[in-house]
Amino acid sequence: MNAQPRFFALLARLLHWLMALMIIAMLFIGAGMVASVSERHEWLIHLHKPLGIAILALVIVRLSVRFSTRQPPLPADLPLWQVLAARASHVVLYALMLVLPLLGWAMISAAGDPVMLSSSVQLPALVEANAPLFALLRKAHGYLAYLLFLTVLLHLAAALFHGLIRRDGVLQSMTGTKG
Amino acid sequence: MVDHSSPPRPPLSTPSLIARLAGIGAVVAVAAGAFAYVNGTLDPQRLQPKTLVNALETNNGVHPGLRRNHAKGVCVAGYFESSTEARAYSSAQVFSEAKTPVIGRFALPSGNPYAPDSSVPIRSFALQFSQANGQQWRTGMNSMPVFPVGTPEAFYQMLKAGAPDPATGKPNPAGMPAFFAAHPETAPFLAWVKTAKPSASYATETYNGINAFYLVSADGKRQAVRWGVVPQSQDTAGDTVPSGRDFLEKDLVQRLASGPLRWQLNMTLANPGDPLDDASKAWAGEHKVLNAGTLVLQSSQPQADGDCRDINFDPLILPSGIQASNDPLLAARSAAYASSYVRRAGEVSPLHSAPQESKP
């Protein structure tokens, strides 16, 4: 049997850090645009839509990379609850990366609005126009985005805990640096 | 499997452990704090879409399922027939195709759905042009030539000036005069109000887009414009306002029963120096006006289950070939309408899916 890898595959690491930047930007853009009546509202929306679709495309690539490469194992001495928390939070992160763009796309469709990624690039509607469905999807988009932000914070705190307190190589498995 | 990835880890001293934990806490706190600032929690002074919609609800009451502003209205449908005049200025398909289907809505400006039709001299008209390529153009127009104020902040102050006093349940009578006195930009609007009378019909009104936009030609040239629709058949002047509270919808249904109603869509081209970012100011002097085509309305529906009910007439839903100006009211309208829309959309049942038989 081959030795377990110490690091995530290079492509997995690149996707992780690229998407980390995009998702954090996206969360701030989303929270800022719905809380503003200024011109910022408009240009943030114009960023939010294409960025969301880019995240949707990248997470599909990322999931296929995840399932086709070997993951470095968690340290053998990690308490079981932390192992379970790590697994569960990764499932939540992947699920929300996939679901949030789809919810955004579907809610614009349900509002009967054209789904425009730029002044001329248009996506087809995911669902038919339906006002109460729009309200439901719009609220779900907002609440789940907050859940994603909280999960990202937890993920960040856990990564730093591994890197600074446990010093067990878990953070380095994603940074690619020797620990 | 052996734990091969862990190098020897000397235990951390207590001060070092505390410092590191505090560092992690600080990173998380800064991220959460930045987020709370951006979403407005730590910035309570910021004017937010919900602040505007809450103010409308305070002034008018909450009427579930209805628009938080322009609450009383009627749906209409028809089409737009383009002329050739706008084609050189805008690449939008609505100007190149012969016909584009339109859904619209006439309304009163207030957020009170029970306002008598004679209570205000303002009527409004919203339109959605559905282009064959799937893009849409939505616009909300009003019968006044200018908006009372030029910024969302001033609009919010105006709403607050008209808010009911909690003690009496009625607005303070000194509130609006004090607001107008403090906001000289309202003068052109007030001058118009003095001469304006509530019309007896939606069909005889001119409706103005008020905010400036750009027409963008196929080769990328931008021309600032303000648009509006002018009725083709003027009524005999001196029409008196009928008695009763709800004559406008009845009048519209009657007129449509005897034939389509027509408006000319005008594009007023900005002269150099015309304000593009201030809807409270008129464009003075001679202007070139394009006749962009004819709007033809054929049918109406009650708004409760009409096709216009679920349309958010967001003025920034624009087709390729029309762009927003930097008028701050446009972004504010777009943001506030979205907030109103999610509230009322959550209060209604789904609209019929098949197009309902519309009244004549």
C-alpha cells in the first residue's frame, strides 16, 4: 500500500485558495449589496451574479478533483469529535458552495426576471415565474449565505487551531508548506 | 496507519498558548466584525433598502400582498411598435423589432391601496417590454415632469416628514412644509403640483421616466436621454373629475372596451450640461426629441390576479442597448423595490400559470 499523501493534490490546493478568495468576496458583496441603496448596490449585483456562476462551475470541478485524488489523512491522535466536526463542516461547505448559486439563479428565475450575467449574456430560467416561490428561495439564499459565513469562520478557526496550537500538519496539507 | 505527518511537538508554554488562542480569536473577530459592518449591523446610520420600505409601511400601514408604494393600480397589456428613429441611438431589440409585447400597470403614487383617485394629481405608469431575445426593459414613469428630490436620503427625509405622529395617528401638519422649506430642490416639483389637477383618466396622461438613461448604439456610442409616453388621443379639455373614489380603473376598462389606447414613446436627447444625475431638475430649453414608436394597450386586468401583479418594475432591468445613468435614485429604487418585492411576494399565492382570459 502506498504511503498516505501529506498534502492535498496541487490542483485541489489551487482550487481551494482561489475559491476561498471568491467565496469570501462573494459573501461580503452579497451582505453589502442588500444593505445599500447607493450605486454600490448596483455594481455589487453586477459582480455577484457572474461570480456566483463562476463559483458554481468551479465547485463542480473541485468536487470531481476531490473524488479523484487522495486526501491526506487527519492525524491519528485527533479526538473523534473533532474528526466528525471536520467531516461535517466539509460536507456543509461543499453543499452550500453548490446550493447557493443554484438558489440565486432559481430565485431570479422565480421573480420572472431575465437572468443576466452581463448586459448581454443571459442564462435560461431554472424555474417558472412564481412569486411565493421567489420569496422562499430569496430568504433561503440569505439565511444559507449566513450559514456559509459561519461555517467559513469555523473552518478558519479550526485551520488556525491545527496550525498554531496542535501543529499537526493539517494546515500545511492545504498550504503545501513543510510544517 | 501511523501518524507520520506530525513532527515532534514540544508543548506550548501557557503564555504562548494563550497568545495563540487570542490570535485565532482576533482573526475570527475581525472577520465577523467586518461582515457586521458591511451588512449594516455596525453601521446603523446607513440608509438601507429596508429602511425606506419600513418608512413606507409606517406611513401607509402594511397591506399584505400589495406593493409598499404605488399600491393601488390596474394591470394592462398590449405591445410596442417601434419606429425607425431610435435605432441609430440604441441597439436594443425593442427598437429594431417591429413589435414587442408589453405588460404594464397604471397606479396612484401612494402606498395606501384605498386612497381615493382624486387624492393626488399624480398618476404613474410602469411597463415591461419583453424582447424576443429574452432580455427585458422595465420602467416606472410618473405624470410629473420632475421628482421632488434628487437623492434617496432626501426621499427618506420626505417620508419621515409625512410619517404619522404616534400620538395623533396623523402626520404633523407642519412636517411637509418644513421639509419643503429645507429642500429647495423641491421647487420645480412644487411649481408643477400647483398647476396639476387629478385627471379623470389614466388614458389622457403623459408619463415621464424622469431619471436619465443612456441609449447605447451598436458601435458603443452613448446618448443620454429621458423618456416618456404622450397620449395620442387627448380628451376634450376641461374634463371634470368624477365623484367617487375609484373612477380611474372603471374609466380605463370602458375605454379599452371601445378600442386600444395609444401613446407615443418619446426619447428626449440630453443637451450638453443637462443634469443626468438629478431627477429633481428639469432639462430646460430646446431639445431634440425622438419618436421611438407607439405603445398600444389592448386589455386590462384587475391587479389582484393580473399579469402585472408579480412584476417588480425595477428601473434597472434594462436590455442591452440601454444603460442606467449615475442618477442615485435609480440604484435606490432598484434596491428598495427588491425589498418591497420579497415582502409582498411572500404574502401572495401563486398566480395562475396559464394566461387568464383578459378583459377587453
